[in-house]
Amino acid sequence: MNEVSTNTENTNPAAVTDNNQLKLGGLYAFKEGMGTIYNEHGDAVPVTILRYEPWIVSQVKTIENDGYNALQIACAPKKQKNSNAAECGHMAKASMATGAKYVKEIRVESADVAHLGALVSLESFSKGDVVKITSKSKGRGFAGSVKRWNFNGGPASHGSKFHRRPGSSGNRTWPGRVMPGKKFPGHWGNETVTVRNVEVVDIIPSENVLMVKGPVPGARNTLVKLVRE
């Protein structure tokens, strides 16, 4: 399914690297897993490995035409049979034959140096940068209130008839209703989670890999958004 997202945050102006790739203040990558590396002091550092796939600029948005400055970027071409005419026509301007599985936006202060078909560089970030990470947490299905919200539950002994139930949920005659936000059993996880002040531990452009310190929400292959703080 085609995913379209808008980012309301302003990032640094776009810049061009020596190999004519575009450097932005934000980036998208895919979660690969976790590992451990050792820094120059010999300390073990837990890292999450993110796999970078090529993203190209598929549309340049300006204040004059769209009301704001942003770059639409696309990744992972679809099969021809799964792309409609509108997608193919839009992506053809960026030299893509078919639609893309992922279409996102990165806000920029100025997009003067950007052009359609430009490749977004992994070197948009460098070692030691601090970023904000946003991704989708693991979906864990339907869960009770004890598991979902860490309720204590009732006595585990025989005859209590109250073990893992949510308890009373109503009010008195006034207001006579369940208040919004009441914690009930329901779908656990599969929510957009943002983690701030995450350090970029290392970047390996030759392998299209970047590593950030600590865990990142989501399962393997989850799309992760990184924005410079």
C-alpha cells in the first residue's frame, strides 16, 4: 500500500555532497536489529542497526505553489501491475518507471538546490549527531488491562472472583458516564512512538548502514524516521 506522510517540522536547508547527492536534515531508514559495538574507550555500546535504502526526490514543494517548502521522497519501486497510471505519471518526472511503495515528505527551509530524481545521501547525518526518532511500535494484539496497563489485579487465592479484571469503570449519578481516556482492555501496541535525544553512533556509507544508540521502537523492517534535533 502506498504510504504518504507529511512532516510539519522544519529541518536544515538542503545541501549537495561532492558526489551530487542531497543532504537533508531528516532521513528514513529500516530497522534491521540490535547489536553491540565497542567505543574508543573499550565500553560496550548497545546499538540499533538501521538499513538505508535509496530515496530519490519525487517532488519539490515550494511556498509559491504549495504553501510550504518540502521535498517529497520515494523509495522501493512497485511492480508495474501494482502501479496505477497516476502513480506512474507522477514518478516518471523523477525517472521512475513505476510507483513507489513508500512516499514521504521532509520539510526544508529552502529547496533551491534540490531537483527531481536527486538521490538523498546517507551522509545527511554524521557520527555524534543527536536525532529524534519516530516509528511504529510492535503490535501485540488484544490484551487485558493487567497486561496492557500494568494493573495490579486482585488476589490470586481461591474464591476471590477478581483476578485480572479491570475493576469498576462507571461513575455516580453525575456525570453518569465513563470518562474519556479510561484504561480498558484493547489493542496493545501498533502506535506511533517518538524517542528524543538519540545519538548516532556510526555511519557506514559503503554498506548503507547507520547505527544509533539504544533501542528503537518497532519490529524488524519497520520504517524509522530520523530528524536532527
